[in-house]
Amino acid sequence: FEPATPWSQTRCATGLRYAPLSESKSNSNFWNSKDFMKIFILSNNYTEIGNVFMIPDTALNQIGRPAFLPDYALPAVGRAHLVIRINRLGKGIPERFAPRYFSEITIGVHFIASQLLEELREKRAPCEFAVGFDGAASIGRFVPMGTYCNHHIEILAGEKKLCAYDTKEMLVKPEEIVSKLSQNYRLCQGDLIFLGSPMTFCTTIDTRLTLSLDGASLSSFMIK
């Protein structure tokens, strides 16, 4: 994605989760609901700090379900991220308190329509169609955090290793990311933060991907 930008100039797309059907717009609490969810993605955070953007929750697949990618997104280019989930409401969080706001991690894959992304960049047009389409993100099951900055991530297609790296090389650590995001956004329980990835991988339809963290499979799903 684009070079590093100041946190105050973060680019983003809408990333809201609608309230349950039992709630309606006539309910005065609807727009203040804590059920709204945001999905933040760091574009790099390994070879450079990169920038932050958001995708809508409709881009997120259920765990283990096939990822149905649009034709214009094929062949798919993906990035594998370490992901944290916010566990409480917070705003303006000091960095020293940020570790209290997440306790679980998983692996997330974010797919990019790379050809469309280049075309949109050339036109200086918004990039949401290339990064936030339905099915653009998949995650595995969450596990206790442990030493969250010292994990090994692998993405496998059958026996073939598509991507592998160690998270200890991360430039901006999770607590700093949470603190800085919370200066501009109210973080809510359930919000997801994709912590960045140093590399991309390519895949095609009818491929089964396995998300592995420290040798343990957290999810396996098909690309359709």
C-alpha cells in the first residue's frame, strides 16, 4: 500500500457492524450501540511503518467458511496478519494501559484486488472496492495472547508454504497501535486490528488455505 502517513492523516473506509435485528433505527440507542464493530488494517509494519485503513465488517468471512472472491479480485493477492481483538470499551488510552484492552490473538488474511488497486491509484480514486469487498478478510479462532510479539505465522496451500514470518520483527507494537488508534476512535469490544504483514502471497480459486500460528492450525478454508 501507500508509504507511511501520520496517524492523524489515517485513510479509512467505513467499517461499521450493524446492530442486531432486534434493534431498529427507531430505537434511540441504535446509533450509540456498542455493537458497532470496526476492522483496522495496518498496511505493512515490518519493512516500513505503513498506514492504517478500515474495511467494512461485511468483508469478514465466518471462521472456516469459503472465501468467495469477486472475479475482478482474481488471482488473489493476500497478506497474513497477526490480529488482536479489543475486549473492552476505550478512548484516549495511554500506551501503558493498552495491554488491558486485548488478550487474544489469531491470524487474519486480507485479500487485495491488486490490478484494480493499481488502476484506482493511477486515477487517484478511492481504493475501497479493491480492499474492502465482501470476502476480503478471513480469520482463525482466537487463542490466548501469550508472548504476542514473538510468534511464527505460516499460510499453507496443501503442503505448499505460501507465506512464513516471525512477528518479533514488528516495528510498531500492539500496545502502541491500540493507544494511537484510540486517540481518534472509540474502541469497542469486538473491534479487530490487523497488525501488519511484511509480505504478500498469491492464490487462486479452489485452493484450500490453512492459517498456522506457532505450528497450530487456527483455521482452514477454501478460496472460491
